[in-house]
Amino acid sequence: MNSAGEAFGWAFRDPSWAGKMIVQALILIIPIVGWIATTGWLMMAFENARAGRNELPPAGFHLGRGIAFFGVLLIYSIALNIPGWILQLVGSAGMVQRCNQGFCSSQFVGGPLSGLGALWGFLVQLLIYFITPTLVVMVFHHGFAGGFDLAGVWRYATANVGNSVIAGMLSFVSGIIAALGIIACCIGVFLTIVYSATVQAGVTAWFERMQSAPAAPAA
């Protein structure tokens, strides 16, 4: 991967890209299992991209390859968002039923700190985009424990902040592409998510090449 921008076309270098992506998108429809399987497919795509192979991995239930990164990303997302959830709940009125011209609906009425909670959530999302390429690299090399070597993760992500920012921005763009499937057709979102996984794999391969090799986590 000579440049980060190549990640957007990397998947199409594989002559069998359409079949592999469609089958993986169908697997993705399955709740939880499909999500973990596609995460494993992303990790395998990253392995191919970093090795210079212009080939997507075969579609399948790659649960063993995906469970570590899926767990790491899920735990980071929950743990980092807890303060924001607390801020949104402090002083809130909870779910309140409101009626307008005979039509009633339940709405969440936040408290005075709800705005800060929403801001916190936005900043957490930016941070996750910033560290996601690093987390992929750390989990690939060191497994589940590598994702929670907090000093190692931060050191690797900030070894060259510019590279992390570029990779994070492209991860954000790939997330937008994934969401576009809802606009085109609701079922199409699964295909665009799979495509965004190939972009993430390519971006991370470029990112790893530009950064130094990750150090082993402390024992």
C-alpha cells in the first residue's frame, strides 16, 4: 500500500471481489455472529494488504480471527462513553410523554448537562477513529492483550500523529461510506459496511508501514 488513498480501490484488484464481498455481506446480516465474522474478515484483509497481496480473504465465519478485535473495540466504546452517559442522565426527566393535536409520543428529556454528555460522545467517537488503526495493528501482533496495553497503544498512535490523523480521517470516511448503504437501500448497508472494512484494512496497512513496528506489551 504505497499511499493511504489506494485503500479505496484495493479491494477491486481482486478479480473475485464481488462474490467475496456479497457473501460476506450476507453473513454480516446475522446479529453478533456476523459482526464478529466480518471483523475477522477485516483482520485477514489487513494481513493480505500488509503483505502486498492484492487479494481479499475468502468470505466466511472467521470468528477466531475477529473475536479479539471485536471485543477490544466494544470494550473501548463502552468504557469511554460511560462518563457521557452519566452526564446525559444527571438531572434528566427521563422518558416523558408529549402530545400534540391528539398524537402522543415518548421523548427523552435531558438535564442541564445533556449537552456536555453529547459533546463527550462526539469527542469519544473522534478518539476511537484516531486509535482504531493502532488497535488493529496491536491486536494483529499481540492479540487481545495488545489492545489493552494502553501505554503501547498511545505510544504507537502518537509516534507520528500526522499518520494517525490521516488514517483516522480515512476511517471516518469509510464509516460514512458504510452508512450510505441505508440511503441506497437498507439491505445495501451490509455491502457498504463490508466494503468499508476493506478500506479500513488498506488504510491500516499503509499506517503500519509508515509507523514503527509496535513494541510488545509489558508483561
